[in-house]
Amino acid sequence: MKIIKIAVILLLGIMVMSGLACGDGGPQGVTVNKSASGGGALITVQQKIDPYPQTPSYTGYRYVALEITIENIGQDKKSDTSLDYIKLFDDYGERCPQIIPCEQQPWLGEIELMPGEQVTGWKMFGVHTQRQAFNLTFETFWEAEQKDVTLEIPLQ
């Protein structure tokens, strides 16, 4: 009887841990659905996972994953290869370090969008455990238009 109980406990543990795996069927986030637009771009934070499970722990920090959609609502091709076009600031105004690559897939990397196209992916950041992920900033330079674009989305 003890062997059956142990087997059931192990099976439940495996089921719980498999539900937290990354990628398809990975952790589910809280719906955010906040957007900002300008400069021919529409940026939407779809969901947030805070804290992100199964990540290395660094003293004083937790991981926060954000699912983000970028849509080209302009007339020209939009591209940014810097990987640093999305920034997260905490409630003290300090920039949170981006974790590259993001464990949650698909990862949002370089963007190249024709008019009407969009891409959705994840970015992950390290946030101090005593602070809140407060403000997402999309900051890019559209090469085709020679134009700087900065959009902010409050996450609180």
C-alpha cells in the first residue's frame, strides 16, 4: 500500500512539474491587453508572467516574462535589429535587465515588418523582488523613415 501511495505522489509531482515547462503549454500569464501606438507602430502587451517559474534565482531578483505584439500600422517597412527596443522600468524608475534569450517561446527578437504585418513573442526581464514591473517602453529608430519612436505602456 505504501508503494502505491508513493507512486501516486510521484505521478502527481511529475504532472505538476510538466505543467510548468517552457514553450508550448508552458506557464500561463495574466492578461494585460494594454496598447500604445505611434510612429507607424502598434505595441500591445498581451500577458505577463510574474514571477516566471523555473528560472535561476539571483539574490534579490525574480524573472518577469511579457508577451508582446508589434504591428506595423504604417506605410513603410519597419525593422529593428538591436534587440534592445523594448525596455522595462520598475516603480523606482530603474531599468530592469533584459534576459536574452527568453525561456518562454516564441522569443521576440529582431523585427522586420511590412505594412499590415505583426509579430508576437516574449521578452523576459530581471526585476528586483521588492519592486513592481511598472512601465514598458518601446524605443526604436525606423531606418526607412529615419525616425525615432518611443511608446510607453504602464503595466499597473
